[in-house]
Amino acid sequence: MKLSDFDFELPEELIATRPAVPRSSARLLVAEGDRITDARVTDLLQWLRPGDRLVLNDTRVIPARLSGQRHRDSAQGPVAARIEVTLLEPQADGCWAALLKPLKKIKPGEHIRFGDALRAELVEIVEGQGRLRFDLEGEAFEAALAEVGAMPLPPYIAAKRPADAQDKDDYQTVWARTAGAVAAPTASLHFDQPLLDALAAKGVGFTYVTLHVGAGTFLPVKVEDVTTHKMHAEWGQVTPEAAAEIATTKASGGRVIPVGTTALRLIESAARDSGHIAPWEGETDIFIYPGFTFRVADALMTNFHLPKSTLMMLVSALMGQERMRAVYAHAITERYRFFSYGDASLLIPEATG
């Protein structure tokens, strides 16, 4: 299985830099078996049935991009250097792994000030990344980040424009509650409260799980034999309540439909040992590519992904490689908007009539 098998040509103008307004007005490509239908996200009401269950990732994206100053005394007096920081993930000892630019301008033991709200010490440098210890924690840390941080937009958006105040709303789901992600579960960005209310009224259930999406989600695959690729690890949790809700839906004949690849990877991780959904907590590096046996997910709602990405491999595992090539060719021809702020797809492996 070659990396080139998951490549395609995407016109640059199809990369979305802002989301649809309102959220649920985004376009929705529905691929059910061999059938493709062009719709809107609000049309989910036509495709979901009473007894179906959407699995939603409730991670909250933190404003992980920080701009600060390092101050150092010298014979000529204090010397300042601007340091750009991108937080990557929290660590067990309370530190944060982070990218620092320029890394050569700061040494372990020195401090970076982010305005008057926040300060961090560089504890050490490991494999080109810094480990930072902040002077605040918990709610005080989150409040300070909200004041001085910017949303960590994906590289393909950040290359076109800087993050702004609007992104603090746009790049966050309406149900976000557990802080820790440095990238959004972007398929979930299409939901607003009126759509959630309408789905609930129809009898669609919702289950919340948590997977803190890391910056590794944007790492390219560098090996030609994709089966040898090593996935990054991300922390997640499926509570006993969530596992019970999903198991009940499966037992009663309802469909379990994760919203986003993060929710799908998490529930399949929770079923990897026993073959059935179970409570689970820890780091997952599950890599889903063609040949994978799905234990929990019956369908998937997701955005349109980058060429040669692990997410293209995941959707190809669910639908088949040839089918996904046809889906993406249709999406490009019909001018769907791609990537994090783009349009959505609903992928249902088997037609139901």
C-alpha cells in the first residue's frame, strides 16, 4: 500500500479560510454505498434515523499560539528577544511541550513573559522542542491563555492569514468543555444549537467522548509504504456512561456515527482489546488504513482531508479506496470547500435502500 495511492490534485482556491455562516449551512456530500448526493448539513435530518447515535468529541481548543519576550542581563544592560511559542501538549509533570521560535534565542532556566498575564520557564530542550513550566495552572492558566493566546489555526490557513478574534468562536465546537486540544475536531464545527435541537427531537442520541487533538494531526506521512508509518499519540477518554450509551445503541439496532475522525479513532481504540466498546482512558496511537476492521462505527461525518494524509487512509478504510477516489473527484468537480473550515461529508459504507 503506497503513499501515492492516497494522493490527489486539489485546486488551492478550494481550501477554505473561513467557515460557513451559519455553521449548519455548509454543504454536505452524502456517500451512501455507491450513491453520492449533494446536500447541506441541515439535511442531516433526512439521513439520520430515530435511534441513531452521534458520537461527539467534547475537547476544547486552547489558544495555543503565544508571543512573548525573553529578557536577559548583559554587560550592556537588559537584552530582550521575541519568542513565538506554540503549545503542543500537556505533560504528566505539569509542563507543556512546545515549539519555540527562534529556539537559539533562549536557554533552559530562562523565562518568557507573555504580557502581564503569564510567564513560563524553559525547563529543557528535547529533540528540538521546549518543555515549559508556567507560573499559573488550572482555571487561572486557562484565563491567562484566553487573554494572551491566539487560536492555533492549521498551517494551510495560517499561511494565508493570521488568527483573529473571530477564530476564538469559529474554531471551537458549541459543546466544547474539556480544555486540552491544540487543533479542533473540525467536522463538529458544522453543528449549531438549532440543528442539535432538531436532531434530538427526531430521536437521534448524542454521546460525548474526549480526545485532545494534538499538533501531530498535521504531520505528513514520510514513508512510501504507509503500513510502516508511526502515528502520534493523543490522550482520550470514553467514560463508562458513554460506553454504555454506545453499546445500547448497537444492541438495539441503531447506527453509531462518530462526528469526526478523532471521535472515530477513540471509540475504535476503546474496542481494540475486546472487540466491543468499553470504558477506556489513555493515549492512543491507533492507525486506521485499508484492511482495518471497524468494531463500533457504522458511518462517519467528516470534512475533506489533505492528500496523502492518515485521514485519507482512514476514510478509505471505511469506504474503500476506489469509492473515496470517486467521492473526492466529485467534491472537487462540484467545488466543495476543503479542510478544517470547509464543507462536510457523511460516509455510509452500505446503502440502506
